[in-house]
Amino acid sequence: MRSIRIFPILLITTVLLLIPFIAMQFTAEVNWSGFDFMIMAILLTGCGLTIEVIRVKTSGGQKRVLLTLLAILLFLLLWAELAIGVFNSPIAGS
């Protein structure tokens, strides 16, 4: 029985969040608030856990790849909407 690997997901999320944090130290172009980091941590962790559940629960290779790509696509669409407002929804960024 396969189990869900939470530690690697949290480690990757932390490393990815360090990129804008370090960039903020060197440039004014990156200006994230604590809320931005919190939302991105939730999105990255949620996407990672979704992909991990797909890995554990899905047996077919082609189905697994398709569901993983769908999860990544949904993550990217939500990220773009929060960042620049692609669909002009109430959660759209500026």
C-alpha cells in the first residue's frame, strides 16, 4: 500500500516560497505581503497534495498523467487569476 508523502511536498513548497522572499531582499519589483505568501503556500501545498493523491489512488499510467496535468492546469489558472485577473472575477488581482 502506497502512502502520501507529505514532507517532500512541504519541503518543495518552502523552497519555492523562498524564491520571492529572497528576490524581495534585492529588488523592489517583487513586493509580496504576508497574505501573498500564505495564499501561495496554500495553493502550492494543495496542488502538491492533489497530485500525491492522484499518484496513490490512480493505477492507470495515462489516466494518472491526464489527472496530474489537469491539477497543474487548474493551479496555473487560479494563480494567474489571483495575480492579474485573467477572467475578471471578484478574486482577481491587479
